[in-house]
Amino acid sequence: MARAKRKPIRTLIVTLIAIVLAIAAVFAAINVYVVASTRTHVHTISQIEESGIKVDAIVVFGASVFADATPSDILADRLEVAVDLFKAGASDAIIVSGDNRDSHYNESDAMKSYCVEMGVPADCVLVDRAGYDTYASVWRAQNIYGADSVILVTQGYHLYRAIAIAQGLGMEAYGIAADKGEYDNQLGYSAREALARVKDFFQTLVRAMPEDADQPITR
């Protein structure tokens, strides 16, 4: 009788292990696909200049902003690269896309101010206050701001996913890595990114409409 009871338990354990392994395989396959399919679309500013690429907009993804509205190092690097691209003639517009759901926290306005301080005309910096995540920022760049061709600016670990989303939505997309140094908690960022690639792979597949999709253009 004891042996008879053990058999179903063993079968359940084997089944659970098989399910976990299958999920892990899908997870790994999506991550490999996202990186491999977008790697050739990552460029340097020099390559963009030499090839004469001109796009509808340069899109900068939001990141942490300090209480005094100063961008964190990771965000400042993104903005500085975007400004360099703008000055190199890669586009006539920069979209700064950040999360501003909290009235006491404003990423995108701080991003615009930083660009203007570096010499970009204020009218050339479009403020997307509903860029709550990477997918929303790219979706809105196309569907709200009318950008069908973009240069996406963020750190390298994040860039593959951003390009994959844009390509999946039918956009012409190039990426520039804004890696100017080492960042705190990089291991944590990379681990979270692996999960986010899977989530956004399926979001892009169905072309999901993001939260506050109809929030209008602001300057």
C-alpha cells in the first residue's frame, strides 16, 4: 500500500520538474531571440553620422530622478548621448519618456530641462509623461507622437528589448548604448531585464494598448 501511494507522488514531482524545465526553456529561448535578433541594430554615434541616418525622433527612456530634479547617473548618460545625436543631425526631435504618475515625482520634465540646459531648443524636446515602462514608451512614440523611425537611447542591457519592441510594432529602429561607466546594482538590473524581455515579447506579439494610451502630446 505504501509503495502504491509513493508512485503518484513521484509522478507529480516528475511532472512538476518537466513543467519547470519547459518554462525555463521558453524563458531562455525568448531572451536569446531578443538579443540575437536586435544585436546588428545597435550602433555608435559615429556610425549613425557616417551612414547619414535620419529618423523621426530620438527616444530616451526614463530612469531615476533625485528630489532636486537632477537625473541619476544612468539617466544623465542617456540624455547626454541623445543630445549628442541631436547635435549630429540624426533627428529634429527628442522624445523624453518617463513615469510621472506621482505628483511628487517627475521624470520627463526633469529630462527635458537637462536637454535644454545642454543646448537643445525647448520646442524640439517632446515630453511623454505616460512612458510608464519600455513598451509604453515605444508604443506611444509611434502611435501618439507619429514616429515611424527612431533611435532608441538607453544602456546596453536594456537596448535589445527596446529595439525588439519597436521592430515588433513595425518601426524602423536603431539603438545607441549609453554606457559611460559602471552603475550600482547592475546585476539586479540585468536579472530584471531578463524577466522583462519575456513580458514584452508577448505584449508586442499582440500589440497591446498600454495604460493611459490616449494621453496627449505635451511639450
